[in-house]
Amino acid sequence: MMGAGASTFASESESATPEAQISGIFIYPIKSCRGISLSHAPLTPSGLRWDRQWVVVNSKGRAYTQRVEPKLALVEIQLPLEAFHQHWEPTTDSFMVVKAPGMEPLKVYLNKQYEVADDITVWEWNGSAWDEGAEASQWFSDYLGSLSKLVRFNTASEVRKVDPDYVEEQHQTLFTDGYPFLLISQESLDAVNKLLEEPIPMNRFRPNILVEGCEPFSEDIWRDIKISRFSFQGVKLCSRCKVPTINQETAIPDGSEPTETLMKIRSGKVIRPNDKNKNKVYFGQNIVWNWRDSSAKGDGKVLKVGDPVYVTKKLSSAAEAAA
């Protein structure tokens, strides 16, 4: 299901040539911490494997993000190389390494017995999560300067569904802001950078799938998408918060940019003048994988850099997109 007004289609046939191709794949194992650039990544119904499986929470169980703790931008994550093989499962010796300036590395084991932490909150969702223990809690408490805890999504008992107002309830996510995948084109960033005094890198916008070879902002109107043999659906334009103003190398906000420029060219008032949310700015498209589709059958459920991107159905304009 799409939002109101999102039913006008300009095209419903696959072009003979790809619309674009994947030029980058990124995961963010701990929400709001530094991403990992990959050449390939296994697909799961809730997103790329390992993406936003963990989140740092405060003493009340509420998720920290860079909105309130920009220092998270400097937290670097390392996973075993074999973790990105589709069927790999961690052993008792498998661990994630967490690093940050001024801190000793933290090892988080990927296969262990967990205590359950109740009443964990990420935006609208509340449920239980696996507590990564006292050492991880102390590490993040010391780094952030306030009582903190590292928790992992409790896949044994919890399911976090996406907003049914925008897409069918069969789709789910972990600790993302709301959807399992975020797709952005390099051309869209290039268009914004032409208007900025100081160009910014793509890491400000934290995509999962970066594509190139298309027109700027063309991803706004992609409704039915085929990447390699996999079927995806564009469900909602991504409204942006203050995070893109934070320099990901220093964790220091760079004033009002790029939000000020985006407000001039990418606000609801500009691209969706007849709808609500006129003062929000939009950059990128939230998408879901149609994992129950016939294209998802068989082995090799992996996205790779270089995969072709076909668009089989488009909206007539961004004004028709859900947001």
C-alpha cells in the first residue's frame, strides 16, 4: 500500500537497458555509528545482513542517535570478513570489534547467551532486546559520558513491522529509523554539491544502496525496482533530520548545510506543493525487498557492487510519491 496520491504511473515496462547500477553498498551494524563499505552483502527480509542489529540506549532504554550524541559518528565497527558470506554463522570465537578515539577496542561476541533487556525504545517501537553485557555498557558509558547500554535486536521474540500506511505489514526492519533499505543516487549528491560552497560526502546521508548512471533525483519516482534478479519497491521519500549537517569525520556539525540548500530545492513545498509536510526536506528513497516474490527463490541472495538496476514502474513525478 502506498500513501495517498501515489497511484499515477508514467511507465510500467522494463527498459532494455538498466536505469543505473550499484556503485556502493553500506551497512551500519550499530545504529548511528560509522558505516562499513562492502563489495557485496547478503539480503534478509529486514535489510542487509548485520545492518542496525545493535543500538546504544540510555538509562531509560531509549535509543541514542547522532541527533543527540554526534560522537557516535566516530565509533568504528569491524566484523569478520566471512560474516558477509550468505550462509556464514558465527562461532563462539566470532566477534565484532568496536573502536573510538581515546578508547581501548571493545570485543562484542556474536554467538553467546544473552540476558534480555526489556522496554527498549526506538522511535515508535518498544520491545525487548539482548543486552551485550557489563563491559559493553561501561565502554559506551565512558565514551558518551552518561549511563549507556549496547543491545542487539531480539530476533527470537521480536518483529518490528514497517509503517502499514506505506507498505504491506509483511515487511519488517530492525533498528533503522523505519525501513530496511535506503537507496540514493550519486547524481543526486552531485547536484546538491554543485550548490554548496563546500561539497560533502555521501556518508552524511547514510544510504544502504548507492547507485549511479541515472538523472539526479530520479530515484524519487522509482516504484517497482529490479536489482540483479531481486524485486524491490520504493515506498517513501526519505525526510532528513539534522544528521546530514554533522561532519562524519569530526562529529562536529557544519552549521546549517546541507539542510539550508536542500530546503531551497528539495523541500515538500518545492517538490510536493499540493501535499503535507511542506517544511520537510527529502533526499533518497526508502525501499523494501519483495522477499516473498519468485525472484527471491533459490540461493545466492546477495547484492553486489556493479549489479544492474532496472525500473519497471515509475511515478509521474515526485509530487506523486509517498512521503
